[in-house]
Amino acid sequence: MGQNSASIDTAKKVKELQEQVNDLKELVNTLLSVICEEPDGVSSGASPAFGQNQANYCM
């Protein structure tokens, strides 16, 4: 009976940890999206075209 209780506790803990991992994955993806987005909102990776404002660029 003690072994069954331990396996239930382990299953609960694994479920909690999996939820935390999923939350952290979502946070990391959001942060990477924010970091990689260019100031003009275009994430093409191209350099700014002539006439575009060059202020507020983050390196």
C-alpha cells in the first residue's frame, strides 16, 4: 500500500514539473521573439532600407 501511495505522489510531482516546463518553454519562446524582432516590426533579418529611422536599434 505504501508503494502505491509513493507512485501516486511521484505521478503528481511529474505532472507539476511538466506543467512548469511547458510554462517555461512558452516564456522562453516569447522572450526569443521579443529579442529577435526588429524595431520596425519586420523580422526579415534584412538591414534597414534607405530612409528608415535608424534610431532605437538594439545590438
